[in-house]
Amino acid sequence: MIPGVFGESVRAFRQRSGLTQEELAARAGVSVRSIRDIEAGRTGRARPGTVRLLAEVLGLAGTEREEFLAAAAPGPA
């Protein structure tokens, strides 16, 4: 994963959805701190379950969802 790319995606989709960090966290069942850390690029790798929850809450489907999930996946070492 390229540092910051996933966080930028989360922020962009969250803003497009009109959600605050607090609203996204509550709907996904994660802490606000987790959302802040992801968006700031301080999270090295989000848990796959968290990534799927975020995609669901953000209403992502098709290509957008695939690209979102790929952005969260670890890159080659």
C-alpha cells in the first residue's frame, strides 16, 4: 500500500457522502480515532473487516469498491 492513498480515499468518499468522521465511525462501529488515524495516514494497514465495513457504510459498489479495497491492501514488500 502506498502510504496515505487509502486515507485519502476514505476522506474523499466520506466527504462525498456528507459524513463527519464521527458519523462514519459510529455507522461503521469503529472509533473516531481509527478514522482520524486512517485519514491522516498514521495507520500502516487497516484490518480487512474494517475496510469492508467502511466500503459498506460509504455505499461503494462495483469499480469504486474494488479500487477502495485495493487501496487498503498491502503492497509488495
